[in-house]
Amino acid sequence: MLIAIVAALLVASLTIDLGPALRKRAEVAGSKYLERPMHIGKLSIVLRTGAFEVDDLVIEGLRPTDRPFLKAKRLFVNMPWWSVFSKELIIENVDMNDWEMLVEQFPGRHNFPKIVHESKEPGGPKRFTTTVRSVIARQGQFTYDDHTVPWSVVCRNLNVHVFRGLDAYRGTAQFSNGTVKIQAYDAFRADMQTRFKIDGGKVLLESINLQSTGASSAITGYVDLGHWPEMLYNVQSRVDFPIQKAIYFKDMNFTVAGHGDFTGTFHFYKGGRELKGAFTSPEAGVNRWRFPDVRGLLLWIPSKFEVTNVTTGLYGGSAKFDFTMAPLGSSQKAHAVWDAQYQNVDLVQITDFLELQGIRLAGRATGRNRLEWPVGRFAEKRGEGHIVATPPGGSVPMTRELQPGQIARVDPLPPEVGPFNAHAPIGHVPVAGDITYALDPEWISIARGWAATERTYVEFNGRTAWGNQSRIPFHVTSLDWQESDRILGGILTAFGSPTGAVPVGGRGTFDGTMLESFGKPRIEGHFDGERMRAWGVMWGRGRADLTIYNSYITIVKGVIEREGSQIIADGKFSLGYPRRDNGEEINATIQMTRRPLADLRHAFNLDDYPLDGVASGEYHLFGKYERPFGFGKLVIDQGKAWGEPFDNATASLRFEGNGVRLDSILVKKSTGQMTGAAWVGWDGNYSFNADATKIPVESISVMSFPRAPLSGVVQFNATGAGTFSDPRYDVKLRIDDLFAADEGIGQVTGRLSLRGQALTVEMDAASRRLSVTGSGRIALTPEMDTEATLRFTDTSLDPYIRFFQPQLSPFTTA
């Protein structure tokens, strides 16, 4: 460029005479040569030394209102002017200080002047030659401003040195503290050193060392000044990803890690540009994600931007993707397309990496995901995808239909042992599945999908508004409801709704629909199960319409049946307890018909309570599972209390949180009955009172003596208060008209007192032929150790001895 300006000045100085008009003539001649207005503030010539001094040189832009192409504070040209007479003009050196050059690129045009002209002289030896031995441009600034992209480069502190070599012009250049700004991104620093060679109108860039913020580049290439903006750069760059992210994605909430290498070319030509090449990275990171051995191709031309054939390792598997933006630079809106494929991704590695709460998976995943959106409007994305999961070797996924072999393998297995843990980890769950989906700005739609573990199969379709509004019909087949419940709780926990498991077992199916959001789903459907188990009890076959929402299950028309018994339930039950929101855990009505009391005692942890039979009734329970409130009525048939059978019993129940109160107890036994009330606490304490009348002695099993069948009428009252582990009660007993077979005994009164494992007995019996008093202690242990004292007064013994010695002579008396 400086050589061209000097040439223009030489033309002016050689065609005019020295005088006052020299500066104006130089401006005109320079403007004609450059085809651009040129202005000179001051022109001085020292004929003795041949030194020209030009002050305040200006070359205009494309239009007078544009910024100037060149401004130079001072330009020196040293030449022995008398060398002109030897037909060879020798320019010793050109020196330019304090200068600024601006190159602007507009769509279809640029401001670079024409500085290389085709020669109009005929071929052969030139009659006149010009030799420039050295050109130095000091403390300058070069600016490239591309208004098309837009992007710009400002090279500050730029020093250029061009010298005449043995074979051609060669030179060096360097600048520091330059800046590069691309579009609206933050500007970043650049420093450069270069060596070059001038070959005609081309500058051959033999070496460029470019250091910029977050990148280091080694470059070669050329700039064709005669065909501006034709230039080509061969680039080898190393890029620091975190620093580059701070430039191009400054305000976006993600992090990157690693570095990459790029090898390619950057070609500027009339009408456009082309950046293409290949890139690699030993490991790239986005947030906590890590992608080893990244490789791919890049192409950027005015009409499109492409990153293609990108391959990387992906958590035990591999991935490949293509990314394009097109069309660019036209009136048509550009669209971006991201097309990704992944193969054999290890679900153990990726779910461990994601630190999923509630559930982690085992197996391999293969699939494809394609997204397309208008550039700058990612919220308008559309796409589709397909994912297939295969379980680890040796794992057989559950099927939609329950197979007899599967049932035979699982049914005999014992239930979980030990205290139930609602949040017990379920390990890495082997999973299989196949899901096809599509998405648009409003919805993710699932055409058809299924997923299965070893004991649970789920089939689904439908759509969700990106996890918010949802409608997803689904079917579940479970070989083990306990596993299915833990998996469901794990999935809900992973989606941000912590949910524990409840103690449940059995097998069956569920057909329903998931509504509302994934974070707080609402599930409605119909349940049908076999061998249902909960709270350590096998309840039997169950069916119900139910709704699951906010960690509650609401049951409508729930029926459980087993061996002639039936339970009908309607209401709300918490899925796991205690609840984080401290809400109620149960609010339900329960109708029960002929359910064994042993099941109910076990469910309420009252196994030690000495009451058996089959229970019927209707109850309304609410509050906490382990401390419910409510009311109901209990009917017991085929009952047995403390080992003594009774015909039936009824009572009104009041659940008071820490226990249940039994009011209006009525127990019928043969022709007699017992009335009373009782309290049973969930912590094992109790109290009761009872009054019994008209109970035939022969109906009391504990008073059954086959050799001396007893008869009579019993009445008693009893009170007690204690704990099941340390029971306490007192009984006052009276038997009227007691007979042993045909021998009358008369009236018997007695008192029984139980204190822990010791039973104290006192009794009196009196009639015409009998007067007996007695007392004793019986240890209620397997050995039944007994201490007893009996006192007989005026008693005939022979009638009673004959019960034990029937062969005794009828003439024997005592």
C-alpha cells in the first residue's frame, strides 16, 4: 500500500514543475492513480537530498461522508532524485508515522482502493524502472470492519517493515493489544507477528503467529491486493473452551471445560467467505458432562454454517451429530438443525453421573434425536426421536401378559424381612424399552412407548406440555407390586417429587392416565391385583378405581376378597408416611365382612391381643396411619377371647389417635351374655370392664371336665388395666346351682387376679354335702407351676371320688 502511494506521488512530482501548485497537482495525480480522492496537508521537497515530506495525508472512503481509508500524520520518502536520469529511480526508504488504515466490507462492495494497475506498456525490457529498498510504517492502526456478518478487527501498535531482498520484497509486521469483535459478542484481545513476501500484487504470508483471548494460531496464506478481497489463510489453532465460552456465551448459565484443535482454511473472496476444516478435542465438557475424543468437520460460507460428522465417546458408548444453520445472508429466515445419534450408552454410568435421586438404571441405550428451530428462537423448536434400551445380559424383562412360569417363580418367594424402609435404595434397575416421540413448541408427543424391568411392564402414549400439562394413557403389568411401587416412587423422586414406597405386595395390572405435570402428576385409572399384601398381611384379590395425586391414592369402589371375606374401601390413603407436609395419611370408609381378626391384629401390631374370630363392620378412619381417628361398629363371629370361645360380639368403636375405644360391648355365649367397654392403645396398653350373666357352665371350655361334666349358671364382673406384655385384671365370679354330673355342688364364688404371669385364685363352694374353700397361685408359663390349698369341711368325698375311680364300690362312703 505505501509503495502504491509513493508511486502516485512520484507520478505527480515527475510530471509537474516545482512551485506553489505542487501539492494540488500531487493530490490530483494521487487521486487519479488510486481512483479515490486523496488530500495532502503539506508537501515539502529537499532537492539536495531528494527527500519528500508529506504531512496530514488522507485517502477518502467510498463516499465523502464515509470514514477515510487512510490517515497518516507524516510520510518521508528519501530518494536521490538525480537517479531519474539513469532511467532507474532509486528510493532508499519510505517512513510513515502515526497512521490509521480502515478497510470496510459491505454487501457486494468494499472500500479498498485500486492500488495495483495492469501495465499498458508493450512487452519487452522496461525503459524506466523504480526500485524501493525499504518501507517502514510505525505506530499505526489497521481496522477491518465487515458490515455483512458483522465483525471487526482492530490492529493497534502496528509496525510494518518491507525491504528489498535478493529475489523479492520481503517484510515483517506485528501488532499488540488489538481487538476482535464478532456480532454482539464481547470484544477480545489479539496480538500478532508475521513474515511475508511480496510477489507482484500478492502478499504471501509465510508465517503468522496469532495470539488471541482463548486461542493460539499458526497461519500461512496470501492476500491478493490486486483482486481485493481475495485472500486465503491456512489455520492451525488451539482453542481454550472456557475462555471462548466467556466471550460467546457470557450470560448463559452453563460451564465448559477442555481445549480443542482446529486445522483448516479461511478463504475471503469477492462476494463471500469460506471457513472450513476439521477439529478435535481429547475431552470436551459442558457443565458436568464430559465428551472424550471429539472429532468433526466445520464449514462456514455466506449461505450456511455446518458442523458435521462430529463423533465422541458418551458414557460407555458413542455419539455422532450434525449441526447446520441455513440459509444465511438471505431474506429467508435461517433455521438450525441438530441431528444426534447415540449407541450403546451405559445406563449405569450415565445415571450415576446424573446422580439421579430415587432410581438408577442398568442396560444400554441407543437412539436418535433431531431438533430444528429458527435461529435465535430456540423456544420454537420442533423435532423427533427414538430410543431403545436393552437390559444387561442375564436379565429378562417383564412382558405385557403375566406368564405362568413367571408367576410360579415369584409367588413362593417370602416377603421382605426386617423393618420396612420406605426409601430403601433399589440399586441399578435393569431396564428395557422402546420409545418414539416428537416435539414442537407446545408439546412432546409419544406415539408409542414401552419400558420394562424384570417384574414391571409399562406401555404408554400421549403428550405433555414439556412436563407441565400432560395426558399420557398407560398400562402396567406387575409381577411384584412392591417392586413396581418402589420404581414408581423412584421415578417421581427423580422428577422432583420425593415419594417413598409403601409396604405392598402381589401382582396384577393397572390401566390409567397420567395428567398434569411430571413434577406433581395426577394419575387416574383402574387397578386389578392378586395376592395383595400390605402391613405384613395377605389380603387376597383386589380391584379399585383410583387416583394418585400429591402422594395420595384415592380409592373408589375398592374391593379386596379372600376365602369368603370382603373389604370394601373408599377414601384417601397416603403413599408413604410420615408426610413432609404433615397432612393426614388416611381418610377413608371401610366396610368389612368376615375378615379374620388375626389379619387385623397383625396389621395394627396387636398380635399379642388375645382375641380371635372373623370380623365385620363399617369404619371411618382419618388422620395418621399409626394414630388414626374415627369411628365404626365391630361385629365378631366365631370369636375366642383369652382362649374362650363365644358366639358373637358387637361393639361401637372410637379411634382416638393413640388407641381405640370399644363402647357398648355385647358378647353372646350360649344363653348368656356379657356387656362392657374397653380401651386398646397402639402402644400396647389396655383397660376394660365387663359384666356377664346367665352363662351356662357347660358352655365354658376352661371348665370342661369329661369325667365330671359341670353344669350351672355363671355370672361375673371383670376389670383390668395394664399392658399386653404385663397384663393385670381382676374377676369376681359366682356360679349358681353348680353340678358335677348328677352330684350337686351348690353355689361357688371366686376371685381371680392376674398380675403379669401370675394368676391368683380364691374360691368357696357350699351345699348340703359340701363345704370347700381354696386358694392358690398359678404361673402362666409353659410349665404351669401351681401352688394350691383346699380346705374341706363336712364334705362327702365318695361321690366325687367316683368321677376319678368309677370302679369304687357303691357301698364305700367317706
